[in-house]
Amino acid sequence: MSVAFRVCVAACALLSTSVSSIAHSGARPIQHVIISFDGAHDLAQWQRSRTLAARTGARFTYFLSCVFLLSKETRREYNAPGKGAGKSNVGFAQSKDEVAARLAQIRLARSEGHEIASHGCGHFDGKNWSKADWLAEFASFSTILRDAYAINGIAGEPGDWRKFAETEISGFRAPYLSTSKALYAALSEAKFAYDASGVSRGPAEPEAAGGVTRFALPQISEGPASRRVIAMDYNLFVRHSGGLERAGEAAAFEARSLEAFRAAFDAQYSGERIPLQIGFHFTLMNGGAYWRALERFAEEVCVKQDVECTSYSGYLQDSRRSGVAPESETAGG
């Protein structure tokens, strides 16, 4: 993981003016939409997301869980803090061939301008982990991503794979969005450019603390009562059906989700133009209602001339080019 790359990206986050407050030549600022996927497991959803991006011009962030680069035979390469070797909350790949296919999807996504970021490895709740525990988890992710071909005995490692693994992973999202002072201290020491584990009442500008830019998924109004819910498919799933499959009501859940995404977008598009963040998984919930809502939403908004559907790293790069960035750093990061 390149210290220089992370510091370069993070440094732009220490300027004091927000992206949404800048207008160029009298024009309104670009409306940014940041869509991300946690886990990045299912191969069909890799392809589906990339196809959506090709249709709409969107660029996504994939928060990869590194256990999906290990098969049942190689799972003991991962040892989570406080757990035995080969343990994971989300399982592992089923075979060497599955790992090879996932590595191919990662390469394709990267070549198409998408971002690969870290979701850690075993999807454990690290709220009680120490700084050293988090640093160990980050090291596991880095090693397994870098050595994935060799670990699994897969031929054809690209010549630039190790450089990619060591220099291009600049962002992190904690499993369960579970954060702590120890996590933030470890992120700073590991020189991550950003963390995307926060939650905010509504769309909020990212803030810089401890050298790391902190993004927050917004709570958005949803449903007949306009109650707030985190803009993430899993949270909608729990809201709509208590986390239990009710595929027979998928059309209604899709419509509600799309309406919520549209309303959150429209409020910013016609207002302050704060970046809108939406989080997803590669799991189809309630008959795929949420993915269909996401696809319809992206097809509507990402094609607008003054809208940029971008990755987290892409947003930070845009900030640097514009000479603007998140709120000034605060003490105690």
C-alpha cells in the first residue's frame, strides 16, 4: 500500500472550501453521486454492476472482502484478530476457479475506471478491536490481495497486479459500519486516504480528521411516513420486511426505494449539491427489489450533464483538481 499515493489524495482534503460551494464560470457545481458495493462477492453481480456502469457512465467503488480471494483450501491464510485461522463471518470462495473468476472481474473493473477499496477480510465487528488488531486486519487484506494468484496457485498473474495491490487501495469501509477511536487511529497510521464508515442525518460534506477524509452514508426519508433510513440496501430490507424475504412484495419495495433515492437526489440537485452516497451489497434482497431500484435511479441521474456518478477516490481527485476539499481537520482525529 503506497504511503505516497494515500498522502497525496488525503492532502487535498485539508483545504477549507467544500466542493459543493464552488461554481465555475457562473455555473452551478457538479452534483456528485457516489455508489459503492460492500463485500464484492457474487460474480453475477460484478458483471451486472459493470454493465450498469457501461450504460450510464458511472464509476463505482467496490469495498472488497479479502476472504473471497481465498478458497476452502487456502482459507487458513487469513487469521482474524482474536479468531482462529480460517475463520470468517461471510465464508470464503468455493473453489480456486471462483477465485480466478473474481480476480478477473477485479481487473476488468479497474481497467474500466472503477475503484477497488477495502472492506477488511472476514467481516467481523471490530468495535472492540485495538489499534493493533485493526492494523493486523489491514495487513491481512494487503497481503492476500497482493498474493492472491500465488496463494491459490492461479497462473497468469498480470505484471502490474502487485503494484496495483500495494499502491491503489486508498479507502476503507468497516463491516457493519462499526467504528471506534482505535479504528480511526489505525486508519491514520496505515495512511488510508479516506474512510466511508460513517452515518449522517442527511447528505453531508466529508470531513478530514487525523489525515483521513471521513465520508458518511446519509439517512434519507423513505416510505409513506418519510421516516429516515440509511441509504443502503440492507437497511431498506430490514425496514421493509424485517430482514426476511418477501419477494411477493418486491414491486412495492422497489418503488419505495426508487422514490427515496429520487427524493434525496432532487433535494441536493436543486439545493446545495452535497454529494449523495448510496451503499449496496452483492446480495439480492426481497427478490432483487433494491438492485432494480438502483439501476433505474442510475439510468435517470448518472446520464445528466451536470451529474457525476463517481467513486470515492474519484470524488477526492475531483476535489483536488478543483482546488477544494472537505472541512478543515479537527483535533482528536
